[in-house]
Amino acid sequence: MNKQDIYKYLKENNIWHEITEHKAVYNMAELAEVDIPYPEADAKNLFVRDDKKKNFYLITVRGDKRVNLKEFRKANGTRPLSFASEENLMDIMGLIPGAVTPLGILNDTEKKVHFYLDKHFLEEPGLVGVHPNDNTATVWLKTEDLIRIIEEHEHDVTLVSLD
């Protein structure tokens, strides 16, 4: 699914959302230069793999958080983790660097990606801002809707506390 497919999917399924179109952003520093309506709900997404290159993980946290992969590994019982390659990102989720998003999981037909979501997104206002499989926009969704979308596409959502 590309950006327009995501918009169509959200509209056809009557899922509340707001769209903020912006210049292409490739990291959180560039996003900080964009005027966004819900800065407390912007998401940072890490696409990582284990040392055997068999398990892939998408970790979604609030934009101002840092993720210690060693601590994440210990807390979640994974093998050692490192960032996945651009090739893995394209092959599995159909995304380019800078456009990593939980909505990319909708392109993961082989169900390779394990999704971990920071449970802080469930706190007020209960929103999350993610790219629509393209880094020229941010789609604001209710966190519960994002979880439902991912689960409807037969992926598990693991809520984690990443402080």
C-alpha cells in the first residue's frame, strides 16, 4: 500500500484521522522543523533485526524517546538486535529509510515483523502520528485504531513501556 492507498483505506473504513502534509523528512530533527498539530503524539520508528537476520521488529515510541536496544532485548527476550538494512526494509514493508511506519506492516504479507508499541501512546490524548508509507505526510490516528488496523492484518501488537 502506498500513501494514497492508506488514505483510501482509512476513509473506506471510517477511521478517524487527520493528515498533515509536509516536506520529506528523514529523521526526528527534520520533523521538528515542521509545524505539526499534535507534537506530543509524534512517533519515532525503529526497524531492527536479530543477529541471525530471521526476526524483524518494528519499535514505535514517542519522538522524544531513545531506545536502548540492549535493554529492549533483555526486557523482551530477543536475540541481539541491530538496525535492519534498507534492502530488508524495502523487501518486507515496501518502505524507504525515513518513511518507516507501523502502516508499513500492512505490506508485510509474510508476517515477518513483530510490532512493539510504546504504551504511552494510549495516554491522553490517545493519538499517534505516523507516516502513511511515505515521509511527505503524517497521519494522526487514535492509538486504539492503529492497534486494531495492525491486528486486523494478522500481526500481533505488543505494548511495552519504554522510558
